[in-house]
Amino acid sequence: MIGVFLILFSVSGIILNHRQFFSPVNVSRKLLPPVYRYNNWNLAAVKGNLRLEENLYLLYGNTGIWATDSAFSRFTDFNRGFNRGIDQRKVFTMLQTSDKKLLAGTLFGLWQYDRMNSRWVKLSLPGKNPRVVKLAEYQGLIYIMTRDHIYLMSPGERPEFRLLPLPVPEGADGKVGLFITLWVLHSGEMLGIAGKLLVDLVGFLLIFISLSGFYYTLLPKFAKRTSQNLRQKLQRANRTAIKWHNLTGVYAILILVITVVSGMFLRPPLLIPISGTRVVPVPGTILDNTNHWHDKLRDFVADSVNNRLILSTSEGFFAAGPGQDKYCRPFRVQPPVSVMGISVFEPLGDGTLLVGSFSGLFRWNPEKETVTDVITGRKAEPEIQGNPFGATAVSGIIMNSNGPQAFLDYDGGWVPLIYGSKVPEMPEDIRKSPMSLWNVGLEVHTGRIFSVFLGNLYILYLPLMGLTTLLILITGFLMWYRTFKRKKNKLKT
């Protein structure tokens, strides 16, 4: 049984390592447990909305882009031009500029809508990380944030992109989180594509070890029921299988142990004790980067009153004056943000910002140093370190001209914030949107898919499987070593 889970780990891990390659492949939600089916706009089906005209809005999120009216009563597919696969439609941010350009930031890059041909056209961004997390227009300039940089987009039919230098935090120590270090070690990304392929090889080795173990265990029972001639052939095959089973495990023992141990710390509960630990980046790896903000940028808001950008990053919130300041400063009082990342960051006027994540939904005034829970109306409680979920897992926001109209709860879906407002019905065309193979792989690899049977105890699946796998690897190595030593001693005598 353990071997089956190891094969699932290995196959899903290989899929996770090559998201863009597998992005065209979808999986029908009918093939998955009911908890993975859309209902009432849940599961981050929608992240936000954009007003185009008086009675024309766009909803966007994990299901792509859908045109609708102000009452959210009619929906039209607005995804023409995107590449095949639901993962290619994963939209984080949208912007209609003052000159009516329509832009969308997705998991795999920046897109502009060609109104003449009614289709999306991809724009080529510089840099290796094409994920666009925020689009904004500020002081006549279009700002494009990826996980690594902010770019300024020039006007015209053939736009060019200029890197906007960002100041680093004052007193930055150059260290990185232990969590991200273990993450890139586990995936192999630490060494780039070569490292990923090496970890893929580890996955194939685990599959071979599991299958050869099944073969060695089950074959003798089958061989007893066969003829003597066939039985002898099967026994020879069995000796070959166990020989390569042992050799594979022995020579790959170190990298197998490293992969297993690093993976155990990437999810709660073992994630919690390391979540705040920072370490020196490993020299010569992807972590040893001259760009302080490499893979740390998450969102931003333009603060026109103070002529600055307020950055949301994996290290917290910072005030930055690009091109003006040498350093950026962290805010003394900050709203809670889940380790899963920020999902809502919108200005509300009067210096107040709306901040949402799986830790909840908050009104934050950086200058007054106040944080208020939107749901309870009370002062925000301190966040429990390492806990990825708060009382409300906010995955998106619906805004109108007067402010927030509703928020999207990851599990519960559309929750109105205005008394008396109705929840729009989720149309069948959106509800039947598939799940990407990559996301299915993630659910399997983390064990979340087993929550259907285990409930909240699924959180123990990863550490227990890790410990069991370590025990199998170590005991297997010791058994081989004893046999090897015994044979060596016999040869001497």
C-alpha cells in the first residue's frame, strides 16, 4: 500500500515540476470528489471584477474572464485568444487604461485585448518569471508587477517595457526564508532546469523501486501456480528485479532522503516551526540573486497622496518611492496575511486599504496604524504564526463605484457585504469549468485530496508518509549493507 502512495507522490511531483508543459491538460471536475466542484462562486472561481462601461463588467479568476452586466444576470465567455487549458486562463489582475486599452495579467504572462478581432493577444515581457500579479495606471503610466519586478509599459501599438528599479528594505540582511530554501531544494529549482530534471529522475527512481518491490513481493505467490519451466524464468526475473531494486536504492539513498525530508517541511504541521526562520542563500543557486525582490512581489497600490507605492511582498508591506528612495521602509502596523498569499489589495479612499487573504478581510490605514476586521468590525487580532487559515478564507473581492460589494470565500463562495444585495446564480458554463492537471497533481501531492476520507486529519498525511518512507529507505539500506558485508567477509575467507 505504501508503494501505491509513493507512486502517486512521484507522478504528481513530476507534473508539478513542469506546470507550463502540462497546462493544456484539463481534468473534468466530475471525476473528482464533490468538494472540488464549483458552487456559489467558490474555490477561487472569481478573484475580482472590472467595470468597462455603465452596464458592462468583467469577472476574472481561475475560470478565466466572463463578461456580464451590473446585476450579474447574464454571462458571456470572454476568453477567446487564450492558449488551450484552464491553467492558461488563470487571471490575477485586469486593467482598462485611460486610452481604453484592456490588459489582463495571467499565470503565464501579459495579454492585451484586440477589440477589432475580439480576441486576446499575448505581449512579450522581459524577465524569466512571466506571472503578472498586478496591473495599475498611475500618473499616466502603466505599471506591471510580476513576482520579480515592476515594469513600465510605453503607449502605442507596439509597447515596450522598461524596468522600474525598486529600493531594497533598509537593513536588508540578504538572507532568505528557510521555507523557500527547502521548497526549491525539493523541486530541484535551486539548480534551474538541470535540478528539476534531477528531481524528475528521483521520481522515476521511486516509481521503479516501488514497482520492483511489488514484483519481488507478489511474484513468488504467483509462481507457485505455474509450470516448473515458467517458474524458473520468473525466479530469474525476480532475482534481477531485486538486484536492481537494491542497487537503485543504495546509490540514490542520499538524494532520496534529501527529497523526502525537504518535502515534509513544506506543509503544516512541520511548516509552522520553520516559517519564520531565515538563512543565508546557497551560493551559486537561484536563491543567490542580486535582485532582492526575486519571487517576493505579490501586489501593490499606488498612493497618490504620498507619491509612493505600497508594496505587498512575501516579507510584508513596504512603502517605496521608485526612483526617489534608496531604501523602502516596512510599516510598523500591518494587517494579517496568510502564508498562502494576498488575494485582495484595493484602495478605499481616505488613506484606507482593503486587504484580504486566507487570514480574513481587513481595513488598514497605514498612517493611522489601524487594522479593522471587516467581518466582525473589531480590531484585528494578532495572527497565529504558521497558520495558513483564519476564520474566513478570502479568495477575491467584487467592487462597485461605492466600494466593496461582496467578497469571495474560498469554501463558501459569494458573500454580500451590502445589506439586501442578492447573490448571483453561477451559470452552468462557468460551474462546469475543469480543473488543470497541475492543480489535481497538487491536491494529490499534498494529500489534500484525501481530506474526503480523513477530514482535517489529512494534515498528518504528509509528515507520516515522509517518516514511513524514511524508515523504508533506511531499513532497506541497512538490510542491503548487512548482506553486502556478509558476502564480503565470505570472499575473504
